[in-house]
Amino acid sequence: QVQLVESGGGLAQPGGSLRLSCAASGNIFSRYAMGWYRQAPGSHHELVAYINPSDSINYADSVGGRFTISRDKYKKTADLRMDSLKPEDTAVYYCILRNYNDYSEYWGQGTQVTVSS
């Protein structure tokens, strides 16, 4: 089993910045990916940013150039730096970890991000 603990989030004004952090522990294999999804009210989960075991990164088109994902493989942490925030970035953000050895996937409890003036 894997545990994911998220921190950060909260309220920001349009154009502002926030940082989300995620710390993973438990049964994590040598090859794993981490990423962030979000879910806005009335919407499906949307992949925001993802970093695979080879450190290849993908971003949703809606956040490219504004959000930056990073991770520390040894500490098993992942951060999401969010700049130039827009009201449409308002959502619950979830950290995810995927073990590539068995493709097991784990989700954090979610953290609220609200962008409003």
C-alpha cells in the first residue's frame, strides 16, 4: 500500500501563484511515476501534469507554460508550482503515484485550490 500526503493549495488571486506538495510513502517500486490531477465542480478528473520514471513530463494544454511539476526520486516527493493562476484553475487537486512494475495506482486525499478576486 502507498500513502500520499498533499499540502499547499488554498486561495489565490488571478495572476497569483501557489505551490502544491506531495509526499509518498509505503510500497513504492523502483520505477514509478507521479503526477497531479484535478477535478472542478461538475467536471471529470483532468490530468494536469505527469512525470514518468524516465523524468519525461507532460502537461495539460490548459496549464502549459504556467505550471511546473518537479520531483525528488529519493525523497519520493512531487511538487506542482502554479503561476499565472486563472479562475478556471479552481478545482480539487489530487496527487497520484503509479508503480510501473505492477501498474498499481494510488491517489491522495485532494487539496482545494480556489482562484478568485
